[in-house]
Amino acid sequence: MKVAARNILFLDHTAKLGGGELSVLDLLEGLDRSLYCPIVVLASDGPMAQKVRDLGIDVRILPLSSKVVDTRKDTLHFTAFLKLTSVFEIVKYAFSIAQLARKLKAEIIHSNSLKSDIYGGLAARIAAIPAVWHVRDRIDDQYLPKAAVQVFRLLCRLLPHAVIANSKSTLSCLSFHSRQTSAVVYECYNPKAYEQGLGANEAALPAVGCSPNLTIARGRSVIDPVVAVVGRIAEWKGQHVFIKAAEEVLKQHPNAQFWIVGAPLFGEHDYEKSLHHLVNSLGLQDSIHFLGFRTDISDILSKVTVMVHSSTLGEPFGRVVVEGMAAGKPVVATNGGALPEIIMDGLNGKLVPMNDSGAMAEAISFLLSDPIEAETIGHNGKQKVLDCFTLSQTARGVEKVYDLVLAAA
């Protein structure tokens, strides 16, 4: 007798397509629907909702106050955090989620963002069904105010039955009690989503006036080496370090071109302006180009010689790094967070200290000077993705957590 698929209520506070939401879409696509039936609840309508509908999955829009939805996680100081977690809006919303979960006969509430972790965990306790938190952010005071870190770590011990982290680095920021299940499930590289333009760059908003065609500086050859950094423009993503490294690389490789791909998302336009000012002050306008938001990331990477990850804080995972490796490109990445779990220095990529433009320049120059070694590193990186970061591996890892949680319920 065929057993009916178990309903899983997926929660996210936003319908914008950030990196976490792209990971949720990958997971939804990979789940075995004969075993688990996902139902997605979003706090607002938007691009994420349509992408979920395109997968043939039920989407419910349950509006949440913009005061909660639009609060940035890096502004959650103690009083603000208490306000978000104690005022009636959060509690009322949690009761609404609990009511919906009962109505839909959900057997697990799976929260996929820090805000939805809080109201999802409360809702699960109200509805008396298991809660799974999927944590894709490092919970430490480099990312969040200290009080918010302490409160979130406390709630992590109280609310969820299981916690899934996207890396060992992310998991190490949390603490658990003996009754909780914890697991590391790496994010995946999804070729289909990538070809549709849903790469890490999708975390940025469209840049005004951004041309759909690749731009090559006037007078430059298309065979000049191209070094690119891809992702949201934000200070902690370290594009300023990339620019300073480019200045050094150009002394050895004067024909190299440097592409900054992405755009600001969370009010980081002043930082973007500072990057343009830095390029102009260094006189590098002919060598460094801002391509803005792109959906043709696969086309861009096909023209890239070296891919760079320049974050100044440890990445919770490093989705863009995996995408570069999957494209067979040698990657230079900063040595923090989860990246040492992905890259073995000198074998399938190059790791450099964070905030060290000199070391970054040295690694880039090495790869540009030794194309055979660069090709070998790129090949090894692609194999690493095939071995460790597939859609099937991610989905099966999450399903294994569901199995454990339901068996213990």
C-alpha cells in the first residue's frame, strides 16, 4: 500500500530572490515529492512566489507587518530584537502559521530565514508539531549585534527540534541540547537554475541602465585575461579589496581586465559609489568594469579566466565559489568561514587571507602566469562540485533530517 507524502510547511519572511531563497528553490526542486509534499508560506508576494509556483508547488501568502519584514538583521540591537520577538505582531503571526499548519495537516514546519525561524519555531510549538530550522547565516557578532546573537542562540536551544546548517562553520556558531538533531547539509550547484540566470548574482537588484550584452573596454582584445568577482555589492563582500588587488596584478599583467558583477541590495549604494571613486582615484577606469546585475552569469563565466571571492568576513557557505568551480574556473577565495570546507588550497582553488589585497594579487598573478596549472585547478574544482555539491545530495541530506525528526515525534 502506497504511503501518502508527508506535508512540509516551508517558511520564509521574504519573496525577494536572495541567496537563501535561491537555495530554498533548489531544495524544493530536489525533494522527493512521493515522500514529502512541500507547501510554501511567504510573508509577501514577489519573485520567489512565482518561482515556487513554476515548480508546481502550492504557495500561500500570509502577510506580515513590514516593520518586521523590512528590519535588517544587522540592525537588531537588543531593544529592537526584544520588540520584534515580544510585540503582538510576531505572536499573532505565529498563531496564524500554526492555524494554517493544522489546516494543511503539516507534519513539519521548516523555517528558512532568521526571522522565519523565530515565528516558525513559535508556531510549531503552538501547533505541537516539529520545527526544523535551516540556518544559512553565521550567528556571530561579526554579522549580528551581540545581543541578537545571544538571543538567537538561546532560542535555538528552545524552539527547533532539528537544525540544519549549510556548513560546519555555520553549525559551529550554534549550541544544542541532547534532544535536538543537528546536521550539516551543503548547498548545491543546480545547473538548470544556473542556466536560467539564478546564480549567486541574483541576490542583487537590477542595475539601472545595465546592458544585456557583455562590455569589453574600447581598444581591448577579447582574448585579454578576465578576472571577475561576482555577487551582491556590499562592503563585507570586499569589492574594495578586489580593486586594490587589481592595481597590483596590472603591474605584471597590464592587459588584464577586471569585472565587478552585481549590484547593491540592502541600501549599500553609498558603498558602490565609493568603489567607483576608488577606481577613478587609481586611474583604473580602462581595466576595471562594473557590469551591474546580470542574468547571463553562465555567459560571463565562460569568458572569465580567474574567478575571485573577496569577502572580508567568513562566508556561511560560498554559493558563488561553487558556481565558479562548477564552470571549471580557477577560484581565488578568502580563507574564512566555510570556504576551507570547499577549497583545498592549491588543489582545487587558492585560499588567501581576508582583507589582504597583496596576497590576493599574488594568487591571481600566479594563475594568470601559469595557465596549465590554472586549468588543472579549475578541473579539480569542477570535480569537487560533482562529488560534493549536487542537487540530489542536498535534497537527500534534508530528507534524512525529516526522517529522524518524524521518527522521534
